Amino acid sequence: MADQDAGRERWRRRYAQAQQAGRLRDADFTTLSGVDVEPVYGPREGDSVADFERIGWPGEYPFTRGVHSTGYRGRTWTIRQFAGFGHARQTNERYHQILRNGGGGLSVAFDMPTLMGRDSDDPRSLGEVGHCGVAIDSAADLDVLFADIPLDQVTTSMTISGPAVPMFCMYLVSAERQGADISRLNGTLQTDIFKEYIAQKEWLFPPEPHLRLIGDLMQYCTDNMPAYKPMSISGYHIREAGATAAQELAFTLADGFGYVELGRSRGLDVDRFAPGLTFFFDAHIDFFEEIAKFRAARRIWARWMRDVYGATTDKAQWLRFHTQTAGVSLTAQQPYNNVVRTTIEALAGVLGGTNSMHTNSLDETLALPSQRAAEIALRTQQVIMEESGVANVIDPLGGSWYVEALTDQIEADAERIFARIKDMAAVPSGVTSDRHPIGEMTSGILRGIEDGWFTGEIADAAFAYQRALEKGDKKIVGVNTLTESVTDELEILRVSHEVELQQSRALAQRRSQRDQGAVDRALAVLVEQAAGTDNLIQPMIDAARAEATLGEICGALKAQWGEYREPARF
């Protein structure tokens, strides 16, 4: 009880300091009826709650109730809408619309050729250019993509893993061309390659070269871009592949621990580089389970960072995360129901304490979002933020018997999965650790990838859920229950084949106008250094400055490192 009350007093002091420093929002913290609400609620003074230290107070270890003592009273989550289609000019227009309508940050969706490190005129790109995101072939495309958007004033997230590092280098070149101070850039790069081997299957090289690039990126950003987050570790795609909430949480945090081990193997100070690690989670339709998942994630990460990896600062123990509502929960049948699903999922993300969020559009099962659907998705967050009152109180469900029991359960399930991954620890065949030692969690992850363990676990979970749907034990409105509807067919966004033709023509013109000798020299230096142990960020930046294309940079590295092919399994 004494510790409980002492924690309350510590929180009160931190909150008062934030208030005195002007770090609270100028907002009306009352109910719709005008009733004042407290910033946070907990046990009454003098009451004793067993194991209350596992719940704690906002801004205090283990951060179950949030990493900031002020919660959303200090600042609300960032509205970061995921967008990209066609060529860069079309997407730039959508970005300006998002920013005009109150979006707080940009999140770039790339098309499939870009995600696979291919140029738009590659024969394997035929029919895919600009269809599931924006086509980017070189730094010149990023110049157009971010035209009249000052990159040192807007946070930008890029959802790309296989070619993440060369895309990052192109982004730096584009920012330089704007005159931006590179040291002030703030944003996030989804560089998580583990989840590609586990779930999404969009990789370029074998695991070791990918990890080398990630280590190089972590070193570069630690030294040169302190505000930038070079690593967004993604559970979203793991969940979309069919994982359970506990599997999403455990696989994602295990990947995060692997990247911590990677940073430490490079001699980086965990208290310096760990704040650059962020997370990206799915907000699915089971409202309370998702809230519990987010709360458990913060608690697990803080404990492991402190007790296993030796982090001593709060920032190095914080788990900060972006949330996207579940694409897999959306249905082509009765698509307007998707607005309701997205609202429920977004509210779960907010009550779980997300730091930024993207809300899916109602038509995303059919095509990229139309302008109207994208506006509804944006307004969904804004209605929650401005009208619902949920941002007035920090962790309003903290102390709920149900939520706390679910939080404990998901945490326990995750810990069992961690133990299983560590049991697999052994350096897999074909992966050496001569340059940088592989840690225990990293080794277990690599073995699990090689043996197909992660894929099998996700497949089993997906099969169990599909069987429950087919038996009618689980219900999806409009799909296996309440299927009659008066909904008209939606008008959807269609990307014209002309986009591919325009992009290929522009790429050909760019190649004809650049200094080919400079490109060849830059790529030769990159390949030479790829054969050694030097950091590859600067030679990759030099290649991007020369207008080497994404396909050329990735192709040069593939020639040196080879390509990864998933072992056949039956």
C-alpha cells in the first residue's frame, strides 16, 4: 500500500511539472454534461491492490498504463494515414489533401515492384505498377512525391522492408535537395526483415545481408539523425497472415529483441539506439483483447529491456507503437459495415495507448481507397479524438478486472512463446556470425524461419479460425450471418494502365539524361564495399545522388549476396 501511494505521488509530481511547463493540451477535460474528470484514476488512497506494481501509474515502469505521465492530455496520437497509388504526382496530391484535412503525418504505401526492389520497366513489374501503392524508381520520384511538403517539418513513415535501406538513402537525397537539415528529420522506416521471412514474404537477400544493412542503418541514424526511428518492427503483417493476438505480440517482440541483440553486437549503447526502435501493431476486432495486447506489450518490452538487455533509461525501456486497423477484418460483402469495424478497432488502439494510427477505408477489400472513403477513414479518428472524450483520461480501463486479467493472460502466453523461440537457438546452416555475433533470441528466430516453425504456427491458428467461421462458431456480419443487404455496388478507385506507361517513359528519360559514368562508379564502389565490412549507407547515398535506380542498387547487391529462396515444405 505504501508503494502504491508513493507511486501516486510520483505521478502527481510529474503531471504537475508537465502542467507548469505548458505541456498539456488546451482542451476541455469534462464530460459532455460538463462534469470534470481526473487525469487518471486508480485505487483510493489507503486501499491495497495486490500486484498493483504490474499496473502502476502512467509514465512509470513497467509502463502498462502508458509511457507518458500525461497520456493524451499532453498530446493526442498522431493521425498518420497510409496512402500511395499510381505515380508520385498523384500520391502527392493525396498527401496534400490528407494534410489539409488534419492529418498529422504521412505514411507511404509503395507498389509491389518497389516493395520487391524492382524498377517499373522490369518485365516482372508488368501489370503491377502503381496498383497497390506508389511507384518509386529513384530519388527523383521522391522529389515529386514530397513536392511542397517540407520533410524536416512533417514526420514520414515508409512501409517497406526488403529495399528499405536504399529507399531511405533516396529519401535522404530528396530531403537534401529540399535544403532540409538531415539531422532534424523525424519519421519511421519499416526495416523489419524478420517479419518478411515469417509472414509477408517480401525479401531480397538471405537473412545475414539483410541484418547487416539494418545494423548499418542503426549505426548511421544513431550518429547522424537522433530523432529518426530507423526500425519499425511490425506485427501487423504477422496478424494479417492469421496469427492470434498472443502470437502477433510474441513474434513481434521477439523480433524486436533480435534487433536489440543486433545493435549490441555492433557495439552500440542500448540506451542510445533503443529509443529508435518502434513497433507497428494490428488493431483487430476483438475490442478488449486488443486493448490488453497493447498494454501487455509495453510491460513485456520494458521488463526485458531493463532486466535482460541492460537498458537504464526510461526512453530505452519505452515501447512506442503505431496502430493500423485490421485489413483482414474488412469484407467485400456489405462494405459499409467496414466503417463500424474500423471505428471499433480504432477505439481499441486509442484505449490501448497507441502513439499514432492509420484507419482503413471501407473499400480496401476491393481496391485502393477512393477519395471519399479515405476521408471517412480520416474523420473516424477525428471524431474519436474530438468528440468521444476518450482522450481526457489516461488509460481509462486500467484496473478493470477483465482488462487486467486479459493483459496478464496475453503476457503469460507471450512468455511461453519466447521460451520456445530461445529453445530453438542455434546458428542455422548458411548463416555465419564471424562479423557480428548472433544473440540467443536472434539465433532462435533464424532457426524458426529456416525450419518453418513460425509459418506453421500461423497456419495452424488461421486454420482454426477458418474452421470456426465455417462451423458458425464465429460470426462475421454479412458473410456467414445476416447476409441480406440493400447495399449498392461501390465506385472504386481504378489505376489506369497509362500510369505504368508514363512511369516507364519517365524512367527511360531519366536514364538518358543522367551521368551514366557516375552511376556506374557509384554502383562499383557499393559492390566493392558490400564484399567487405564497411558501413554501406554512405555509398548507397552516393548512388542515389547519381540517380541510380532502386532496381539497379538492389540488383548490384543481389549479384554480390545472392537471393533468398524459401525452402520447400510439404
